Amino acid sequence: MMVLVRSIDRLSGISGVVIAWIVFPLILATCFEVFSRYALNAPTIWAFELGYMAMGTHALIGAAYTLREGGHIRIDVLYSRFPEKAKAVVDTAGYLFLFLPVVCWVSWGLWDYWVEAYVNNDHSGQSAWNPVIWPFRLVFFLGYFLLALQGVAELVRCVRFLTGRSSARHAPDG
């Protein structure tokens, strides 16, 4: 089981590091748009859509990495005062009854959303550029699928901690 958890952690780590680099083309495109719009008085037709697609891709694919690193926002007025075992119980219940059902349900729906866009050759309709939208919708699905996988890894880690088979309930650094 830990081989699966380590594989999921590795996949989340690789996807997070790789997708972090999408920020640089986004910065370049935004700077080009600002220069083109204000210095040349010739705005582009593609910058808006490229921007929201790049940021959306960055956020969606990076979500699994963020979960692995414990970087998602947690409102922990009470949780922070709990002992580690109680935190693991809360986390296990959260993953089992809220997180995984919702993320898997959304992933399932996003698969259909992607297939429909691919089959119909849908376009964005947001600008004059009007690119096909199925690659971005595939990113939606992949982001939630990776998040679901990382949720499974976190659940396994919590269960191992609660059953005494592990002394840590978080992913090791690295």
C-alpha cells in the first residue's frame, strides 16, 4: 500500500513542480499584452483567454501538490488544539465522508464535460481568438483526478497512523 502512496506523492510532486513553470509564459504573455495595449495601442485577441487558461491550469494541477504539502487553507480554531490522534480521526472522517466523495463526483462530471467538448469540437466563445476548449476541460478533469489520488494517499496515511503502522500522518519531506 505504501508503494501506491509514495507513487501518488511522487506524481503530485512532479505535476506540481512542472506546472509551476506555467507562470513564466503567463507573465511574458501578460507583459506583452500590457506593452501592446498601452505602448502600441494594439491589444491582442488571445491574451485574456491565455491568461485565464494558464492560471486555471496552474491552480487545478497544483491542487494535489498543495494537498500533499499541507498548504490548503484550514480553519482550525479547535483542530489546532487537538492531539495528533484526534486530528487523524477528523482528517480520516473528512477524507472519507466529504473530500473523496465530492472530488470523485466532480471528477466524474468533468470527464463527461471534457468528452462532450471534444466530441462537439466546442470553442470558448470568450474572445475573437475562440480556441477549442477541450484541452482546458481536460485540465479540469486531470486536476481533480490528481487531487482525488492525493486524497487517497492522505487517507491511507491517516489510517496507517491511527492503526499504529506509522508514526507520522503527513508526507515525509522530499
